[in-house]
Amino acid sequence: MPPQENHSKPEPEKPDEQRASRARNYMKYSGMAFQMGGIILFGVWVGKKLDERFSTSTPWFTVGLALFSVFAALYIVLKDFMKTPS
């Protein structure tokens, strides 16, 4: 005999569970924003230090590491976003 499928509607979340779920999502996404900001600021800071160290006339290290850190932050955050269930 094949297993019977359950076609019943899922129970709606209770108000406390909805509030907790919203708070969890808020904290998760704000954490992602701070993580992105931290990665980008770190990349810019390292670039500025390298430009000072090598006395470059144009801030190539700052520009390069800023762009690299933006892409790295996007990669890390999107990877984390795709991994976590909504």
C-alpha cells in the first residue's frame, strides 16, 4: 500500500512565532550589511596603507583593493544568503 500524502494546510504561525521570525530575519540581514561594510572598509584601509607604504602617485592599491573587497563582500554575503533557508 503506497504511503498516503498529507494534503492538509500547514498551521498558521502564532503571533509570537511570527514576531520571533521577523526579528531573526531582521538580525540576519542587518548582520549581512555590517559584514559587507566591514569587508569593504578593511579593503580600503589596507589599500590606503599600501599606497602610503609604496608612495604611489595615484591610489592604485586603494582602488584595486576597494573593488576587490566589494566583489568579495558580495560573494560572501550571497553565498550565505543562498545557503540559509528563507
